[in-house]
Amino acid sequence: MRDVTATNRSGWTKVLALLPFFYCVVLVVFSAYLLRLPSTFVLTSPDTIKDITGILRITGAMLGGFALVALVASVGLWREKQWGWWLATVPNLGLAAIFGYVLVGGGWRNANSPIVFLLGITVVPVVALLLPRVRKFYWRSHDSSSESASVSPPRF
């Protein structure tokens, strides 16, 4: 019974189901890099190392949290669940708003390429998830068992 819905899945939905998983992998690698980075510092001031280490640990933990959300969203999208669509859309929309605010707040002339890149990788999935074909795919009812079990009203 599950094969019928799998054949109805478009190319967009297949790609978008895997996109949060790859996003998760990138976030985990970057988070691990940030957590490992303080051990490579060679600075003279122990206070500076302590401050930078704290900031990098907080940032690494936050990215790890987003990676966990992206992994759960990927599972939800792959299983064709509406909550997976929401979990993939809302956090990326929030991150896009944050990066957009940083970009605009710093001034267009002071825009740096990492912020533009981060804004791009958070906006592209949101736009793709909001495409009518993809949105309708995840918003339709997937519970065919309740439809077949429901009793139709009598015809007079």
C-alpha cells in the first residue's frame, strides 16, 4: 500500500526529503569543528582562550541543536508527514530572518560573504518547500485507512 504514494512522489519532494539530512551533516561537521577549534589556539592570555572557548562551545551546541531538528525534519519529510514539512520550514525561516537581519543591520556595503552564503542556504529550502506542488504534497491527507473505513451516508 505504501508503494502507491511512493510512485506519486515528485522529484522535488525526493530532493527536499534528503536536503535536511545533508544540512544536518554539514551542521554536525561544522559544530564538531567549532568544538575542536579552541584546542588549536596558541594565545598568551588564558582569559582570551577561556572567552573564545565559551563562545565556540555555545555556538557549536546551538548548531548541534539545529542539526538534530534538521535530522528529525528529514525523517518526517521522507515519511511524507506534514509535521516534517513544518519542522523543515519554520526553523529555516527563522534562521533566514536572523541572517537577513544581520545582513541588513550591518549595512549592504558591509555585507560579508559568509552571511550571504548562510542566508542563501536557509532561504533556498524554504522557497522550495513553499512551492505549490511540494506544499500540496505534504499538506494532503496521507491516512487512506481512515477514508476506506469511514461509512458513507446512505443514499435515498
